Amino acid sequence: MRFSSSLTIGLLCSLALFTVACDRNPSNTPPKDGATTGWTVPSDWPKDLPVYPGAKISTSAAFNPDSTKPGSMLSMETSDTPKQVSAFYAKALKDNGWTVDGITDGGKYTAVMCTKAARMATVHATTSDGKLTSILIATGEK
């Protein structure tokens, strides 16, 4: 199964909006659309979608089921390379029952796209300086 470009673009646009909401929400109060944001792993984060070992949490957010399909995102930073991050997630997601539908490796950018039952998840890892890699995981209903 391949992710459509419109699905990927929609997911990335949603994530961009949540990142803005998190950056502008230092008090961690819910944004007007009812989404929640924070700087820790949410207590309801899916147990079958692991947090990258040793990564520092940058941002978290949850989609409001009243305004869109339920889902959440988690942003982290690590000193590992994008290739190491994608290799970890390709294995860890399979081990947790996910189907890996695609892996993109652009050197400084990688993505792992996967599905499990009625859910989907995408793990993006990117670096600009080769020293710090940003990881963004988005998950929600298909």
C-alpha cells in the first residue's frame, strides 16, 4: 500500500499547524480548536509506536476528535543520523505489528510510512547540520 501524495501533504500541513500552535502556546493551554499540546510524551501516546531511545522531546500535540479524525504527533531530537532513526523505526514498527508501507531515504531526510488496522503513522527524520536530527512522528486514523 502506498500513501497518496494528498494524504502525505494533508498530514504535513496538519503537523505544521500543530507545530505553530505548540510554539505559540508556552502555557500549554488548549488551542481554540481543542487540540492539546505539550513538551512531554502524552499519557495516551500509542504503546505500539515507540519513542526513539535517548531522544529529547521537543513538542507533542493531540488532534481534536470533534474537528478532525483523532490523532497525535510527537517531535524529538537526537544526535543519531536520519538513517539510524529510520532503521530503528522500520524494525520497531514491524515488531509492534505495523506494516511498513514505504521508506524514503534522501540522505539528510528519511521517512517511514506505516499502517496498522485503521491507523496510519509516519516517522520523519531530518538533519541540516549533521549533528542534530529532528524526528517527527504523526499518527491517526486513516
